[in-house]
Amino acid sequence: QQPVQSPQAVILREGEDAVINCSSSKALYSVHWYRQKHGEAPVFLMILLKGGEQKGHDKISASFNEKKQQSSLYLTASQLSYSGTYFCGPKGSGAGSYQLTFGKGTKLSVIP
Amino acid sequence: DAGVTQSPTHLIKTRGQQVTLRCSPKSGHDTVSWYQQALGQGPQFIFQYYEEEERQRGNFPDRFSGHQFPNYSSELNVNALLLGDSALYLCASSLDRSSYNSPLHFGNGTRLTVT
């Protein structure tokens, strides 16, 4: 089942912060985050594993709450290069949990 | 280090025809997943190949089939094309031994247009 992302779209000025949320209806083992710029392939940002570890990638960090089956992506001091569509991909555990099911994405636009 | 390569980049087909898309995974990767991405939507999982077998399949009809070769490259075949099959088809490779924390590396995709 497809995870739900919010917001669907957000516009930021350079230097502002944003949070993108991802909720799943199934028990999760890990959450992947990817960014896709217009006309390009999705690019891997980070993976969060069960355990609530918060990870970072430059000024982009994320958290994972497996009890709530939610993950959040935090973008601080946004840069023009952060523009794109962000996808979360929760992954369950157990046999057959090989696929990554992506949400509809959150379109982030950073303006000067 | 070559990344994931897909061919062709663009393709125009007529309804009812058949199409084959090709993918070479990133060097060192042994698992290939195929995704369909409609305009404005997230990638939808079609299937995954590992050790030359289809390991998991998403909610796609049997018209969609695939193959993985001994060198880990893969093909996606779509028969009896429908207008609704028009989309960007993405291939993603990964390393199986750490499947839960192995990131996907995507190719640039094949843009299929069905007329």
C-alpha cells in the first residue's frame, strides 16, 4: 500500500526550513528517501533503519518512528539546489518485502 | 564507475504492439527492479529480478514480463500496448546482500509513448 506524504507541495525562499512527512499503514523496517529533479532520475538521499536513528546528509536530515510508522525529512537553510520532488519509500520486513513502494511525492520549490 | 544505463531513451509505439526495454545495472550490483512512473506520480513497482528470477511482482498485469541475464542486465517486455502504458520506465539496481539498507540506483529511464 502506498505511503502518504505531506505536504504535496511547498514553496520556500532560500534559507528557510521545511519538513516533509511520510506515513505508512504497515509495519516498517526501514524508510528510504529520494529526490528527483525535473527530467532526471530519482537520486538516493538516505535510509533510516528500525531503531529511530536520525541520519543526515549535508543540511538534510531525517527521523524514523517505527511505532507510529512515520518518517520525516528535515531540510534546513534550504538552497536552490534542494528544489525537486521528494519521495519516501517505506520497506516492511519479512519474506517478500523486497519492493520499495513510493508515495506520490512532495514537490519542493526553493526560490531566491 | 558506470552507473545504471537504460536503452532506448525514448520510444514511440502504436497500441497493440510489443516493446522491449533494456537495463544494465551499476557495476557490482546483482539485483534489478523496474518501475513505471506516470507524469506527476511516484514510481510504481513492477517487479524485481535476482539470480535470473522474478523475486517479487507489483500490481501489474501479465502483459508485463521481464528477464535477467547472467551478467545481471535485464529486459522489460510489454505486450499488447495500451495508451495507459505511456510513462517513464525506470530501472534501478541494488546489492542484494544488504537488501534492507541497500539504496536503489536509478537509470535515467525510457520514455515510452503509446499512440
